[in-house]
Amino acid sequence: MVAAVAFMALISCNKENINGETESYTPEVAEPSYYVEFTADAANEQAAAPAEVQAKTTYDQTNKKTLWKSDDLISVNGKKFKVDKLIDGGLKARFINAEELGTGFEAPYTAVYPYSATQGQAEVPIVQTVSGGSFADEAVVAVGYSASGNVLSFKHVCSVVKFTVSTADITELEFSSAADIAGTINVNANAGADPTYSVKSGSKTITVKPASGTFSTTETYYVSVLPTLGGAGAKQAFEIKTEGVAVKSGNVNFNRSKVMDAEVIEVKYVYLKPNLVWGISNPRYAAYFFEGDANVWTDLTDADGDGVYKTIVPYGYSNLIFCRMNPSKKGNAWENVWSQSADLTVPSSDKPAYISGVMKWDAAGSWNTLAKAKSYRENAVYLKPNSNWKQSNAWFAVYLCNGSKGTKWIKMTKVDDTFYGVELPSDFNATNYKNIIFVRMNPANSNLDWGTKWNQSGDLACTKMTASPYNRCCAINNGQWDCGSNVTWTTTLK
């Protein structure tokens, strides 16, 4: 083995730049060992390199070079070699064998980064954790070849996608394509030819996670992908998703040893503030986006429980309909819709929240700011009459009294078989109207006055409605006719 090491006194390599051209250099002479250099232009970047990147072979944005790290491993004819010395700041590196070479270790020599115990095999990770300014750990596959002698010529196998994220708090992206873009591959490196690969066990998706937990809006990130098969001009469908929704898409050609610029990834949200009527029966909410003949459904969620629901706007869509969905049906389809908004246009970013109209099942509503949606409390009050009050086709009214505005009668509208509602005056507050009385009215008379009254609640303080958490539904407790103050206030219709 020692004789073999002495005979293989030096292995070095040429570098491949972004235009496919090669440059050679004369390696330093040292005691018997193995030298391998890997330098490759990756992009014409302007941003400064980060002070410290937690990755193995990484990208120096200032010098536009791919650098070796001190703990990198490669395989040469299936044998493990490790970095013994970094040269020129990592542009070059000397590798030594990390195990006994055994008999038969001779030219031609094929080297693979990152190290794989299986000769000629490599892995493009299907999960890549990226730091700003660099690639994921061991993600950029490269191969070197020498037909004889001690010179290895490394070349990239993969393409690289670079991108920035303009939206804060994004924790994960999914790159997906019509063809395999990651997985286990068999690689082939020949002198004077570009490396080729075949897929052994592939994946059409790559999950990309930021090392810091969320993507920075000021950093550039790089993802390693398998190049497009099929020759010059071949393209494949490609999408970038988050939370299962596409935020970038197109047909692209991933060229070997080239950086493909996905540019800025913006994750755009729209929000829904459903009215209290839409909250009846514990529905779920969805959005139907459409553009020409294309359409897609997305789910709305309220992760923080503030009553405002959000969804991502799919890439390329400018029209939507908000839908109140049957919770017992999991699929998003029109046969599962209970209620819907009108056809809406995706708004500008300054007013992304749709506030449903008061007491409306369908259509009416308006766009406003997210802050307004979070603070909005609809100006309505609802009654849940007991079984006694619902007898004999009675109708219902509210009487506002004992305040600076004097008194006011308003007829209530039937929402469904359980609830009745009324929109209150715009100047309604606990100062102008200190008390509210719910009144059961004689169906033989349509007059809004006490002569039509059958039954009533007591004088209920309006502060019960306006104080946090903004109660808006009054339930007449069971068994009551003239119920006095024996009622229950709730924040939702239930």
C-alpha cells in the first residue's frame, strides 16, 4: 500500500468556470499524498460572502468560486479521501486517503464529491437546509476524472437554482418538477466530456429549509438540482411552493454547471374576516382562485385564533371567491360549499383583507387593511329565542332606550331557524343607548310599538355588548316568557 501511495505521488485537477472553460495550474510538490482541486464559478454575484457558512463545499459570492471546507470527503475509485490541506483559501485542496487503498487502485481514476462508498454513485439531497449565500451541506455533486497520471479534472454534475425571498417568516419551500430533480444517481465522468448521470432512485420534489429557521429577506440562497435531460432546448415544468401552494412556476431548462435565477419569491396572502352568520355550525373556509379556464382551491386557516383567516394567493391567479364550506366534507368542491362571496379580484397588498357584510350569507363585503380586519367587530346584534318565544309565528324586535339618543325600535331579520339579527345604528354605543330590550311581537300586527308586544326581556345593559370580548348574541334561557335578565350573552352564534 505504501508503494502504491508513493507511486500516486500527486493527484491534482483543473477547474471549470461558469462558461464551461477550463484553467490549469501547477500544483505544489509535497511528500507522497493525493492532491485534488475543485474550483468552479457558480454565478456572477455581487453580494458579499457571509462571514461563516454552515455547509461543506460552499460558495464564495465575492470571488465567484466554489470552495472546499476542511472536513470535506470525496471518493476516488470508491475509496475515501479527506481534506489534508486547504490551498488559496479553499479554492484548492489536498486530499489524502482515509483508508487502505488495497490492490488494484490504479488509473483511470474517477472521483466523486460528496463521498459515497458506492463507486460512481452520488446523492442530491431531497431535503436541503440552506444558509444565506451558499448551498446545502453536501448538495453540490461534482466528479473528477483522469485517464492516467496524477491529474483529476473536476466538473459539476448539477445545476443550481438561486433565489431570494421577499416575504418574512417563510419557514419552508418546496421545489417540484415534472422530472426527477434529486435522489440517488449514477454518475459518469470521462476525459474531455461533460459528466452524465442516470437516476437510480429519484424524487420530483426538494424540500428547502433555511438554517436560521426562516428565510431572510436580505440573503440569496442556492439549491442544487439535477440538470434537465433531453439535450439542448429541452424544458420541464417547475414550481416553487410553500404550504402546498405554488408561488412561482414556469417551464425551464436546468443547465449543468449553471446557475438558474428564480429571482424574487413573493408569498402573497389574502385574508377573510367572516361575519358571525358565516360562523354558524362550525364551518371551514376555502378560497376558489380562477384565471380563464384554470382554477385551484386553497384552504383558509386561523392559526392565532383572532378570527381572521388567511390563504396564499397561487402564482398567476388574479380572481377569487371566498367560500363557507361544509365541515363534514373534506374536499374543496362546489358541492361542498354552503355560502360564498361574490367574484372578487385579488387586491393590492395594502388592503388584502375581505370583511364579510353584516348578516350576509352571500355576496356583500369589502376589502380593507389587515389591521382593520383584526380589530373589526360587526355592528349587529343577534337573538336566539327559546322554544316558547318561537311559537305562534311570532316576530321579533329590539328596543334601544335610556340614553342621549332617546329610544329606537328596529325589526329583527330571520337568519335561520335558530337566530334572528338586526344591524344597529352607526352611532350605537353604550353612551347613546344604555339599554336594549328584546321583544316578542304579535304576528297579527306589524307596528313597532309596545301595543304589539307579547313578551320581552328586561332592560339589558348595552355594556354587555360593547365590552370585550364584544358579545353580539343574546340567548333567551329555556322556559322563559318574560325573561327579565335571565339571558346569556355570547361572542358567536351557537
